[in-house]
Amino acid sequence: MTLIASIALFFGTGLGLTLCFPGFEKSSLAGRAGFAYLLGVAWIGLFLYTASHFGRARLDGPLVFLAAFLPMAAGLGIAVRLLILRRWREPAVRTRRGALQTIGRWGLVFLTILISSAVLANALTHPLEDWDGRMTWAAQAAFLRDAGTVDAEILRSPRSFISHPRYPLLMPLVQVAASEAAGSDDERAVRAVYAVFFPALLLLVFEAGRRWAGSLAALLIALLLLTVPWIPFDREGGATGAYSDLPLACFFGGGLLLLLRGRPRLSDGVAAGLLLAAALLTKNEGLPESLTALALAGLGAGIALLRRRRSGRARLLATALASILVLGSLGLLVSWRSPIPNRYDESYFETFSLSSFAHNLASERPFTTIPVIASRMFSAEAWGLFWWLTPVLFLVAAPSFRRPPTTLLAVATAVPLLAAWAAYAQVTTATYYASVTWNRILLQACVPLFGLLALAVKRLLTENRDIRDIRDNRENRDEKSSLSASLIVPGVSDVPDVPS
Amino acid sequence: MALAIGNCSRANNRDISADVIALNRASVLGLRRLRIGVGVSVLAVLIGAGAVNMIHRSWQLLAEAGRWAKLDSSEARRRSFGAAYTSAVDGIRRALPEDSWYLLVSPERTEADGWALWVRYDLAPRRPVLIQARAGGALRSPSGAGMPKWVHWAVLPDGEGRPLLLTREEALVRLKARDRR
């Protein structure tokens, strides 16, 4: 039971935050639950990072309790106030659904519970066995917890054997918080935290689909996500391991989703800022991804302002607030990282020069990764039929790029892939890196990618409805014309028209 | 007469153009129907086949978890990594204080580099200094620095991949003997 305490810590904290942020009133219950978990993880990770580095506070149980207590108490206060003022949102009026949609909903619930339970059960019974989890993330967490600070001597000592000592530490701090909440060193409590990122991602994708393409398209793309085995079951990047790619995918996707709302509130900007700041402090790729999300949101706001839409100002303010939080976390990262000598790392940037980068990018080196990339994507074991058939879906129902979310989502999907391509151009063992990272890069782009899929499914559904309408109209017309023909009596001209 | 012919041909033209429009509409409609049919089939195949696969794999994972549920943390580690390896790690954890530094000697074979990473995690938060055997039998860190004299303990692999805790001097003797062989 204590192993589950770590999940309750993050979920309770995040639930408090979603009550504090009025923007989440518009979200579905599923979307709110997904955001609650992500915000809880982001908040506690950021709080511990900042308090330990800038405040010199000791990383221990009381600090974790303080981090969780503040939003939980605030959220509880707001919940009580809403209950007293009877402003609790009324349950939505149930719309009638077709039989197929009802079956789909129950199927989604069944599959979500089954797959999430399987992932969680694996996490709660097996020790940590994945490569990066043991090499980097969980090892760093053990060193930080022992030292009681993010500025541990072992990170700064050039002689110590630490893999990737300058990698950002948000997820190791989350592991520290999970261990403190569980009150033990049992790594299964930590694994449970990663396992819950899978249902959180699913709820996020569902919410994204609902927002951009309606509830039926959301249902279908959530079912599609549930058919990809790699995301929940793979140990080297999926939810059964302790890699940081799944958390990064959730933070990046969640921040993007909040900022691309039609008319975001200020609280959406703060929530998006927390998620994007967490993305930046989760992995190195978080920096380009967070900046991309902010740039796309800024672009959307700029276009809305130029077109004199009322939403322009709200979008600009939300983006500005998110940018402040992201810049703050960038400052924290730079300040924390500067005294740490780099070692046991790929050192992409130590040999970096613009001319060699341009030369490598144009060379055949990155192109040598294409067979590896293809073998990863078309592996039925990893992706099922996903990459075999979704291109066909895009071919027959490509969403219109003239509509704003499509272009923005396409750019957000492309950025992690292009960043990986650029990194492959820089390393001599490009095919090896592609073989161990490509699936994880695809995962990072998961939320905008499934957003695009939702738009394609929406187009399919709209066209299907249009054709049904045309057919119904034609049948009505035929019925009417046959009716009027039967009413025409030869020689009688004053037959009244059949009302149309 | 001419007027009648003209009227007749205009009526014919109108009929023909209406037919062409209807044909065009029908072909566009047919194409749209085909696209929708393909799209819906793709979705049905993806979701149907994928759901069956995922139910099967989830069930396997749940069944396996059921078998492991009775094991405590150390027994689960023993089953995952082997009894000999786990006992060796537990022995070192008892003997070596948590705040101590140790020399972690990497195995000779480069493909066994993962060994050092695995042992480092299992012995954390004890602080490792990585040492590798260089050409000529010299022992150096990967950066080329010598073995630090202030570190009194060393962990190195025995012949079967189990970590072995020795004093620095014992480790040096053992490594020199290994080089001679």
C-alpha cells in the first residue's frame, strides 16, 4: 500500500492545482485527471529543484510534504468555497449517442483499465531492469537523496563516475519525492510513478482530440493510442521503464495543448508554463520542445491580434506568463549546471561548430539512419500496424493545412524529429543512436501527432456525415417528386404544390 | 421552323450539361465514398487487430505479475538478477558505508561495460571512481588520471561477473596477477 502513496502524492497535489486554476473548469473529467497527475509531478519536481538549489533546503520528507501541502491546502480551500457557494459545475446534459459510439466508449474504458493495470502491476512487482533508468535517472536519484541536495559533491567532483552528470534532474527529484512518500528505498514505488504516466498520456491525447476534433474523433484516436504496444510495454522508453521520454512527451504535449486553446485564461498560461518548465528540466530535448511550444503559441497569438480577434490578447498574455516560467527554469538549469564538469557523456556541443554542423547535416551520415528508422517504425512487435496504416489514413483524409491547429501541430510534431536528425548528423555512430533513440523521439512527438490524427479522423467523419446528408436529401427529394407525380391528375391544372 | 430547331437544340444542350454535372457529382461522390471506405476500414483494422494484441499482452503481463506478487523486494531482485549476483551486492552494501568512495574496476571485455553501470546503481549512494586497464597493464581512469590514493576500497568482477569487494592493495595484487596470466 505504501508503494501507491507516491502516486497519491502527485495526484493529490495536481488535483489541488487544477482546482486553483479556473481554466480547467472547461476540461472534461478525464482531461482534468490527466492534467492533475502531470501538474502534480511538475510542481513537486520544480519546487524541490528550486528550493534545493537556490534555497539550499535539504531534500527530505518535510520538504516534499511542504511542496505537496501548499497546492493541496489551496485546492481544498477552493473546493470547500465552491461547495458552500454551490458553484460546483452541474453535470453536463447527456447527449444521445449511437450504439457504435457507446460500444466504443466502453471499449476504451475497458482497454484503458486493462492495459494500465498490467503496466502498474508489472511496476509494483518487478525491480528496475531498464538500461537508462539504472544508468542515469535512478542512480542520480539515489545520489541526490543521500546528499540531500541537487548540488551533490559527487556531481561536481571530476573524478566520480557519473553518467551524464549535466542532464537535468527533474525526474530523479520526482523519484526522491516518491521514495520519501513511500517511506522506503523500494524502487517499485518509483516504478509506479512512471507507470501512471501512461494513462496520463492517454487522457491528454483524449482531451487534445476532444478539443480539436470533437468527442467521437477523440474516442477513436484514444483507441488508436491503446493499440501501440511500445508505449505502455517497452522497458527501454515505455511506461514499464524509468526513462524520461514518456514524462517529457506528457509535459510538452500538455503545455502545447493548454497554450493552443482558442481563448486561454491566465491560469492556463501558468499551468502551461509549469508543464513546459518541467519539460525543460526533464531532458535536454525539453529545451527546443518548450521553445517550440512557446513560439507556436506566440505565432497563434500574433495572427489573432493581426486579425483583430478578441482572443489575441488572452493568448498573448498566457504565452507571456508561460514564457516567464520557462525562462526561470532555464536560469535554474544554467545556474545548477555551470559548476558541474562534463564527463561520461556524448558531448554533442563540445565539438560543435556551425560549419561542421552544416557540413554534417548535408553529408550522407544522417541518411544512413533511414533503414534503422524504418525497421523501428515498421516493427509489428513495437508499433503493431500503426505506421503501416496511419499514412493511408492521412492520405485519404489529410486535414486542411489552412486551418490554424493543423499547421501548428505539424510543426510541433516535426520539431523533435528534426532535432534528432540534427543530432544524428553530429555523431559518428549515427545508426547506433538512431536504433536506441528513434522510438523515444516519436513518443516525444506523440500528443501533437495524435492531434493531427484526430483532425484527419474528424475530416473522415465530417465527409461521411455530408454524404449521408446528401443521400438523405436525395431520398427525400425522390420521395417528394414521386408523391407529387402521383398527385398530378391529367387535365387538372390547379393541383397544389407539395410543400417543400 | 428555325426557331423550333433552335429551341430544341438549346433544350438538348441543357439536358446534356445537366447529365454531365450529375455524372461529375456522381464520380466525385463515388471518390469520396471510396476515400471514406478506405479510411474507415483502416481505422477498423488498426483498432480491431491492435485491441486483440493488446488484450493478449496485458493478460500475459498481469499473469506474470500475479506470480511475482508474493515476492518481497529482495526476492524479486534475486529472481531478476540471479542469486549469486544479488548476494554479492548485498554483502558489499553491508560492508561498505554509504558515504564511502570506491574504485570500480571495469571488466577487461569492452562489451561487459554494462557491468560497471549495473554495479554502480546497485551500490549507490556509495561513490565510484571508474578504473580501466590500459595497454601495458596500467590502471587509469577513462580521462587518463591515475588511481586516487585516498580511495581505500575497490570493487571488481570475479570470474563470473559477480562484484567482489577488496581493499585497494588486494585489488592491485589481483589485477597484476590477472595481467600476468
